[in-house]
Amino acid sequence: MSEITGKSGNDYDRTAVARLRMAHGQIYPAIAAVRGSTRNTLVRNFSEQCETFVRTHMRLLEGTGFVTGDMLPDPPQATGAPPPGDPGHSHAPAPAATSLLGGG
């Protein structure tokens, strides 16, 4: 709050939106972790509601035009990813998606 207290107009709006978007980006993964790590149906339902709310709010904040790519954190580094396939070794093609539905 002390950061935006002396600001006004667009300067205030830009700072407030940037801080809110940053906070939402930090809580979003925590909500997903709760959702993915509990068997408690009440907690799972609540986390789904939280995810919807936070995702919608992030979209609204980003829709102001005050959120730019340089404000967002760098994507995480991939860890534990499987090694690339051997280009000299062919794999069986995946079945057509319709075959999974019984459509052949």
C-alpha cells in the first residue's frame, strides 16, 4: 500500500494492477497444488471455485492493458522431462482419436 499511496491516475492504476496480477500469479499454483493433492471433496470443490475466481480476476487485470509481458515471471525450467526420442527408432503411430470412441 505504501508503494501506491502517493500515486494517482494511470500511475496508481498501473502499479495496483501490476501488484494484484503478481499476487494472483503466486497464489494460482498453490490452489492447483491443493486441488491435486487432496481426497477431501469439500476442499477439492472449494479449490476449483478459487481457481475459477483467481483465473477470472487475472484475465480482468490483464484486460486493462496495464499488464505487459515484461511484468510476468519467466517460465519455469522443465525438470524431469523424458529425453527426446531416438530419431532412428520408429514408433507405432497413435490410434486415431475416433477409435477411442468406438467410431473406428
